[in-house]
Amino acid sequence: MKQFKLTAIALAAAQIAMMSQGAQAQTTAPAPAADAPVTVVVTGQRGSLESAQKIKQDSDEIVDSIVAEDIGKLPDRSVTEVLQRVVGVTIDRTMSRGDPEHYSVEGSGVSIRGLSLVRSELNGRDSFSANGGRSLNFEDVPPELMAGLDVYKNPSAEQIEGGIGGLVNLRTALPFDFKGAKVGISAQSTYSELRKGKWSPSGSALLSNRWKTGIGEVGALFDYAYSESGTRTDGFQVEPYYPRNDIEPGRTVWVPKGTQWRTLNFDRKRQGLYGALQWKANADLRSHLTYFKSKYEMQWDEQALFAASNPYNIGLRPGATYSPAGALLTGTMYDRVDAGINFGDDTRIATRKSDTTDLSWNVTWRANERWSFTSDLQRIKATTRGLDSTVATGVQMPEQQIDLSGNVPNLIFTDAQRAYLANPNSYYWAFTQEHMDRSEAVSKAWKGDAKYTFDHPVLRDLRFGVRFTKRDSLNENSNPDYNWSPISQTWQLGNNIDNLAWLADPRFSGATHLTTFPNFFNGKANVPALVFPDTSWATGFPGSYAALHEFHNILCAERAARTGQAQNCATWTPAKFGGNPAGINEQSEKTKALFTQLRFGFDDWKYPVDGNVGVRYVKTEMEARGYTNFTPPSVTILPGNTVTGPAVPIIPAFSAAQAYANSYHNVLPSLNLRLKARDDLQFRFALSKAMSRPDFKDLQGYAQLTQDIKLTNFILENRTVVDSMTLTGEGKGNPLLRPTTATQFDVTAEWYFGRGSSLTVALFNKRLKDVIVQQSYDYRIPDVNGTPQNFTVTGPVNGARGRATGVEIAYQQYFDKLPGALSGLGVQVNYTFVDSSTKPYRPTFSAYCSGGNTAANLNLNQNGCDTDGRGFGNLPLQYLSRNSYNLALLYDKGPWSARLAWSWRSKNLQGINVNGTKGGDGVDSNPASPTFGQHNVGWALPLWSDDYGQLDGSLSYQINERVSIGLEAQNLTDAKAKQLMQQGIGMMGRAWFVSGPRYTAQLRYSF
């Protein structure tokens, strides 16, 4: 719970209404008088804005809040979408930051002031999902169960440590928040314009009451929410551009190897159950027990086309046009070597089931007028399990005519070409790929707080407390993580098969279907129909995979019979899952924290000043159980040869479980000051030190070590020259990581010039140390003589410092003085600017790229490399938009309430070396390189999300004091989300996604 400064008795009641449900956190609100009502129930859009404004105005810390208009009614369809309305908060639009090819309709990752180091709480207690990280997947949480949410930008010492970016606290209701019985029921149904033909139901129900009994007052609350969502996303993609000097005489032009399209159907079910029992013996003793459970199930199926050809085999028919930088704009591509441009078209399904369960017990006792004590006990368990399965066919497209000069790619096909692509006989079975994961995290926490209230003109109260936690985390991935296995590929021809597994062959036909892509891009684009594997091939893993790979074995056996030679017809092996150390990440963490904080106020000054000063000390002890694997290389030194060159240590094979221990402590001081220039004008200053622990996925203790020996045997001279010997390795994590720390300060000016009307400005600066990046560190194992040998292992390290500096401006007002119905108009606007930089402790930038696309290629992974072998560098922090804003037009008058809200953010770096924009066939352009001009350099393009804005709206009508109806709309303008790939020729379009508008009709009943 967050402490708020109360300026009047009347305000105290309203504050407790908003914050009593947060009583479980590390502070305790002043108890109201025994017979005083503990809440003021505020309904309506305007009332929620006024309540949120009072929270911000009277808080001890810098905080922004959103309060539900009514029971179970936050203003958006997901918690993630709600958070994007808060100044300084932005959300991602991809399902996974590591796989940006899949769009998220409801949003995903949350950043505060450009930083993804965000902590999440439920009612002031730590909360998380079992995703290998430390915070909630906010899209998993039912917004219908929330009474409000608070975003803390610079927390004080009494608040739980762990969020440099900020802290998001989700709040639910307690029975005593209502004067008596309370019932709230809602029903909604949502329609996706792009998906068509599918309505998705949602509903919620809350029951609450309180009773006077012989043991005191008792309250009970039950809240349940159920929600379905069915959406569709269509996308175009352009492959990265390669430099070509063999197409236009005397000129280098840049040509992609293809353009493709995809469609994805997404279905999710989200359930939430919340219950609370509350007891108050008297004004001095109270307790409550809460149970919260959220369940999230999703399944998506995708049908996608993607280029799989050799980019240097692509030719262009005469008449192609190019941009001034030499990038292809229009032209007809063909393959100069193969029978056609090789494409893969896959059916991919993904399923996930996640749940989080929180059981908590809080007791608050006021011993006397001076002393009060709080005990809080919590157990939280989170689990998740997922399957990702892909089955693909291949097609050799005779040619592809493209026009990249417009807003989206325009693909032009003749009738004959469309007929060819719609014919199953044009396709062959290409590959399979599976991934599995499961995770479980359990945390137990107890904290005890005490508060001493002074009878003093300056000192308000002294707070202190302790907190102990134990958290166990187990994450398992299949190994290989994404197990790509060929069925029949063109590069296998002449190797172990003579023919591809064509669907025209009766032995390999069937179990495919034609997808016509109806209503593609909401009817704004027309793409050819394609033949895809039936979904049953993907959902039938592993049995269906074994059947498909038998096709390869048949072809391989045919070649063996024809040639009379044994062939390498390796039987398909599924990825290992369960019990394999390479896929297991097991962690245990204990923390011990104590804090003390003094609240004070100089009310007699001309300009009153109040605030708090405190310090938090926390010790963290980590244990990781991992594995180290080393297999000696197979090299041949001829007997009797004299060996010269670098010494080659003999290291025996090593494969053993490892245990790691790591501990650190942090001292986190904080100061929060508020100056009241007038009753409606105040200024704040906050200075603190913060820390964010490494994610559990970065702490995995698995290392694969490699000894690479290059030598030359001179047979006639009886000597062997060791050309080089390197000891390297790859760590899937680093169990010895330390937390990232930051020194941060804020200055704000806040003018509250009317009910629900305010203008606020905040300046902030965060200086980060020990930012986690991919670099190298030393790892030792002994050789046969017992001498430790140093392996240079690539993995996450505390390897950089960073900075985030910016300004937030927020304004809201209702124009009451306008005449008549216009007096219900209002506006809400906020704007955020963030500038950032990072500086590695060991710079790795090189103008020319070299090496392959491996974890050890630090220049590639930190700075990015183009397909022409040149590095980028000077990249900002990931996920940070320099500019973002929200603009909402509001209306509240009589029974009518409406909102039209526009949310926008500028482009931001999504990642380097992510799926779809990486490879190993870049041009070696270093003139000093012995392989100059060859296609052997690893490349990885910085991928950006372009500027994006979305318009949402809502309209509701209050039929009577109990019943209301409403209509909500998301993405009214059918906005396109665009991705950019950074290349030397500019920011090139990589992908365009549309999800279409969604409409929700709702009916609400409350009393």
C-alpha cells in the first residue's frame, strides 16, 4: 500500500476508497474513525478522472493512476492497453520481443520512461508470471477484476525494491470499500471486422457485503471475470536487401530475395477469480484474507509464405527501377540458377496455458495512539506451458513482380501464375520445426512493518519494517530450442535424395488445403491463393512429424538403391524435452530487506514543505543449478611428428552438473519533497537509488565449451604446425550476474486548477550502471595436469552503463463553462520525451564485420551488421521511443458518456539479430580481409517499430441508476503497424501488419 498525505478529513474518506485495497504493501494508511464510512463510491468517467487526480495530488511519491469508472470497468480491453494511457508508459505490439514477426492486437511488453525494467505488484505485493522474468504479463490479467492501477515513477524506501523503470501496482477491491451490499454484473460481446463471422463473449460478476457480528464487522467479496478474444492479423513482409553488382552494369543495386504475406488467427480465453474476507474487531484491529487467480489460454494458427532462395541467384527482368540510394522499387524477379524462386509456406500453431495464484493474509493492529503494526504473509505460484509447431511445404515460384514504391508492397500476378500457385502439384514437403517449454515459479514472502506517529509540529511518523522472501523458479525449454528439421530441400538433391517430396507423387499427396486469403488487408490488397499443410500436421506432433519425415527416408532409400551406395538417411529425432540439462534453468532466490522512513512536514512555512526520507537495505542470495559440457575436438597429429606453434592443452571430456552461488547487497536511499506554493499549485523533488535484479532467464547456469584447434601436418617433413588454438564457449546465461542499479531524480510542477482539471510537468534523469549485455567472460576447467584453462565464454554480463533523460507533460480539463450540452466536453492530453544512450564498458564496434552469426560475434550482436559487411553502432536503448503522446476527447453529461482516445509513439528499436532479419551470407567488404568479396559474413539488422498511432472510442448511456449500455471500438482507423529494417541504404520497410477495427457491445447492471 502506498501512503498518501491527507489534507482534510473529507478527503481521507475518498483516499481510503481508492487505496484501502492496497493495505497489504509496506505501509499502513491512517485508520478512519470507527463509525466513519471507509469509501466514497465514485462512478462515471469524470468521477474516475477526479479520483485518479486526487491520488496523484496527495501521494507522498510521484505517481500516476487510473481508476475504474465502475465495478469491473477499466477503460480498455486489457491491462496493457490501459497502461498505455499513462504518461511515460508505452507498450509493444509484438507477441514476443524475440520474435517480432507476430503482431499482438492487445499489446504486450510495457516500458516506463523508455525502460523495460518494470516491477509489477498486486495490491502492493510482488506479482509475476512464470516467463523467466520478474514481472507480470499484463495481458494475462483480467482488467474486469481491477479497481484501478498506479504507476510509481520514483518509489520511496518503504516500497519493495526491483523496478528502475517504475512500479505498476494493480489494485482490487475489499468488502469494506462499500457501505453495504454491492452487486455488479456485466456482459459484453466483441466483433473483429477483419476476422468476421466470430463474436467473442465476455462477462464479469461481483458480489460483496458486510455484516455486524458478535466478533466485530465481517465482510466478504467474490469477483469473477471471463473473457474471450478472436482476432486476425494480416501482414506483408519484404526480405532484407543485398548489394548486387551483377545486375545493372557498372552499378551496385540493392535487391531483396522476395516479398511475402501471411495471416494469423488468434484466440484467447482469460479467466479471473478473486475473493476477499475482511474482519474488523474495532477501530484498532483489522485483518483481511485475499485469493486471486488468473488463467490465460491462447492458441493461434498462422499461414505464411516466406522467401527461402539464395539471394545471389535472384535476377531481374529488364525495366526494373531503383531509389536514389539504389534500392529496388519495381521489377520482376526470377531465379537464375534454380527452377524458380524458392519459397516456403507453412502452417504454424502455438498454444499456451498460464496461470497465477496469489493467497495473502494481512493483519493491522493499532496498539495505541502512537504505535501501529502490520503483518503481511503471501504465497504466489505461477505456471505456464507452451507448444509451437510448424509444418511447411515449398514452392518454386517462376517469377515475382513487385512494386515497393507505395505505402505497402504491391504484388502483381498473371492468371497463369495464380493458377500455378493454387495447384497442389506445384508444392513439395519442406520441413518441420517444434518448440516446447514449461515453467513454474513459487514465491513466499512475509513482511512486518511498524509505525510510530509523532505529536510534533514537524515530524509526522517514523516507519520501519522487514521483509523476507524465498522464490524458486524452474524453466524448461526443448533442446534444440526450435528444432528445425528438413523433409526435402533443394540443397539435399544429389546428396542423399534425387527428388523432392512433391505432392504430385501419390505417396506424398493429401492433407493439404487451399487458402484464398479472403478480405486480406480488409479488402485493400489481393494476393494469390496458396496451398498449405492441414493444421492437423502441426497439432499432431510428434506422430505427424514422424510420418512426414518418413517421406525423406523413402526418397533416400530410392537413391541408395539407384546408386548402390549407402546413404545418410538419418531418422528424424524430436527435440529433447524434460530431463535434458541444456534446456533446464533452475534457480532459487532469497532476499532479506529492512527499511526505515521518516515523514515530516513544515506546515508553518510561507510555502509549506512535506515529504519523506528513508533508506532500504536488501540482501539477495542466489543459487543456480546448471550444467557444463565439454567434448574434446578430434584432431590428428601423425606419430613421430615434431609439433610447433601454440601450446595445446589436453583437456578431458567434461560433462557435469554445476551449482552456483551468488550474493549481493544494495543500499537504496530515497528522498521525496513536496512544496505547496498554493492549495492548487505544488512542486516535487525526488532523489533515490534503485535496482533491478537480472531476469531468471539470464541466470541459467549452462555452458557449452569448445576447443578449436587448427593445424597442418607436413607428412614429408615429419612435423606438425599448430596454426591456432582457441578456448571458447557459449553460456545460455550467467548465474553470477549482479543487478542493474540507477541513480534517479525527478522534479515536477503540478497545478490543480479545478475538479478533475490539472496541468503537470515532470523532468527526470536516470543514470544506469551494470546494464546487462551480451559479452564475454572467463570460465575455467582443469586440463589433465590439473592446470586451470580459461575459456572465453559469450553470455550475458554486467557490461554497460546507460542514461534515460526526459520530460512528461500532462493536461486534463472539463469545460464546465461552455453553454448547454457542450459543458460536458473535456480533454485529456499527455506527452513524453525520452533521450537515451548506452556505453559499453568494453566497446566492441568495428566498421567492418567479420565472423559468423554466432553468440561470440560481439560486434554483430551489440552493434548490428549490414548485408554488405558494415557495422552500424550508435544504437539507442531498445524499446524506447523518443516521443509518445495520448490525446483523448471526453464527454460526460447526464446519462451520456463518451471518449475518443488517440495513442501514439515514435519509432523504437525492437532488437538486433532477431528472427527474419539475420543471416550468415553477407558480403565480406573489408579490403584487408583474405576472403574479401565472398558471401561468408554474419549479418544482423537493427529492427525498428515505426511510428504508430491508434484511435479507440467508447459511448455509454445510463438507462437508470442501475443499468447502462455501451459500445466500445478499438482501432477505428484500421491503423497499419510498420516495421523497419536499418540498412546502409536507409530505413527499409520490413513488415506491414493490420488487425482491423474491433467493436464491443456491453450491458451493465450495478447496485
